[in-house]
Amino acid sequence: MLAGKNAVVTGSTSGIGHAVASALAEAGANVMLNGLGDPGEIETTRSELAAKTGRTVLFNGADMTKPDEIAGMIAQAESELGSVDILVNNAGIQHVAPVEEFPIEKWNAILAINLSAAFHAIRAAVPGMKERGWGRIVNTASAHALVASPYKAAYVAAKHGIAGLTKTVALELAEHGTTVNAIAPGYVWTPLVESQIPDTAKSRGITEEEVVNDVILDAQPTKEFVTVDQIGQFAVFLCSDAAASITGAILPMDGGWTAQ
Ligand code: NAD
């Protein structure tokens, strides 16, 4: 379905990004991976995906807090893959704390990685998409792009910001064969969710088990975590020609969370 297309997926050494990159490669796209982690493990991830799919799979370790490195990642993909037809802005971090105690450096890092990095990558990739008259930009937002939860000031602000960025760039690219959408997942079982459980327990004064059952799954009427594979398949659909008329949309995939 995506044969001949080239994709960059930020934050794809783990979790949702890894599943999206895998699904895009399975669908025929060449992929540039990005993210943090142990170099040996990243190389194993890269080579296994290339072997499994027969696609070109590259890695660029750009730090999403550094605009120059983000521009360099897009430039490397354009020169080594030939183009960036699909850009998935997915890298993200979380921090949970009451607003009056929220560490300033955490606020700055979350805004940089979860919001500004998408702007820098889009800014670098759009000229090529306009030139070719085809592109797909998929931003990993969150249910927190549509609703808030306490103790997540920076994350909710950044995710509401990415919703605005998605809509704005969609309008700018509407006549250039390029769609811009955001997937807004509810809770997905990944390291990002797992690692916030102790802090949420502390902030709310409850046990970690109560966080999973009474806070996390309580938000989702299905009482089930969204899976990374479901998100991967949704991203592939958004990159297909069948999805050419979907643009500027913030698309919940949240087990009914934001329907409440
Ligand atoms: P994860 O921790 O498994 O993956 C995050 C990825 O981002 C990793 O590859 C990590 O290396 C990368 N990353 C972090 N900081 C980086 C930096 N400075 N530079 C480059 N890469 C960096 O988490 P995940 O749950 O897969 O999250 C992926 C995205 O999905 C995030 O934007 C997150 O906000 C969003 N999301 C997650 C959930 C959930 O429940 N897990 C729900 C909604 C949205």
C-alpha cells in the first residue's frame, strides 16, 4: 500500500512509535527510526525490522529538544531515502506533579519534545512534500489534546498545542496533496504509562494498583488499554490514498474516553 514511500517516525525506539514504524514498513514504506536508548538495542531493532520487511530502515538519533538535530534528521532522510513523504511526530515524555510543584525544567522539556519538535520537523519536511504534491503528516496527540486530567499541566498544554498545530498546517497544505492529522489515543500500555504510575499514586495518595484500576482504566469505558498495534494500523490507513480527504482532524482512539 505504501511501496515507494519514505517515512520518518520520531520516538520510534519504543512503544507507539516503534509499532507505527513497523506497521508503515510492513505496508511497504522505507523508514527512518529515531529515539533514545541503548545503541546496541537500537541497532538490533533497526536490523530486525529491515530483515522482517525487506525495506530500508535507517536510524537517526536526533534529540527532539534540539532544532538543528531535528532539521538534520529530515535532511539525512531526504538524502539517503530520497524523500520524506510521511512524517510521524510521535516522540513524547510525561511528568506528573501538582502545578505549584511542577519542575520548570520538566515543563520546558515536555513543551520542547511533545510540541516544538513537531513544528521543527514539519517545517523541515514540508518544502519537499509541497514540491512533490503528496505528503502525510501524522502527529501522536492524546486524549489529553481534547480533555485534561489533574497534575499533567505541561503534557495537557503540549497536546492541546499539537491539536492546534495539526489544524493550522492542514489548512496550509490542503491544496498540496498533503494531509495533516493527529491520532488521540487514550491509555496505551507502554513504558511512558508504566513509569507515571508511581508519581500518580503519590500525587493522589493512592496505591499503584488503584491508579491502574480507578484512574487509568476508569477513564476508558472499554476498560481496556488501547494497543500499539491498533495505532500502527490506524496510522497506515491515514497514510493511504483512501484517507486523502481526512485532514485537520484530531482522531480519538480512546475506548470511548472523550465521548463522556
Ligand atoms: P515511550 O516512552 O514508549 O516512547 C517514547 C519515545 O520517544 C521513545 O522512543 C523515546 O526514546 C523517545 N524520546 C523521548 N525523548 C526524546 C528526545 N529528547 N529525543 C528523541 N526521542 C525521544 O512512550 P509512548 O507511550 O510510546 O509515547 C509515544 C507518544 O504517544 C508520546 O507522544 C505520548 O505522549 C503519546 N501517547 C501515549 C499514550 C500512552 O498511553 N502510552 C497515550 C496517548 C498519547
